[in-house]
Amino acid sequence: MKKQLRGGRINRINPIIQQIISNELLRNSDPILNKSTITYVNTSPDLKRTTVFVSTIDKNKNQLLRSLDKNRLKIQKELASELTTKFIPKIQFELDTTFNHVDKINKIIDRIND
């Protein structure tokens, strides 16, 4: 019998949470949330909390965080209605800064190649 890797359950739940929250953001009437993208979800092993990393093409990232905080309970309720686990994780939103680092690296590479 093959031993299951640690975190197997969380690796199955994270994409489900990402899909549920992404659908809720698309259905939301706030245009700022409609333009955002869930890039990564990290759920704790006890399913008590989940960190959702969000990215957007807009420059006003503070407004995105305010809109997410304002709609957190609505998103939390939708997650609770669709997720079939014993515990429903508390959602925490964070901005994903990965693309900022990629842009900096690309600029450095362009300077080196010139």
C-alpha cells in the first residue's frame, strides 16, 4: 500500500475553495472584485483558516482590499454553503505581489541585455 503524502486533504480542498471564491467574485456587483484574480489559496491543516492571495490588473490595490473586506462575510457564507467539511475556514485576503517581482526581474534582464 502506498503511503499518502502529507497534506493530501489540503491539496484537494485548496482548489475547491479557490473555485468557490472565484465564482463569488465574478458574481459580485462590485467591478473592482470582478477584475481580481485568485492566484493561490493556502488553508491550514485544521481547516480553521485560509489565506487567499488576490491579484488585479488595476493599480489601486488598497481599494481592492477594502472591497474584499467589505464583502468578506458574503463570500464566507457562500463558502459555508458549498463546502462540505466539518469546519469552514475563516477567510483572510492578501495581495499577491508575485507579479511585481516578475516585472522587476524583467526590467533588470532588459537592462543587462542592452
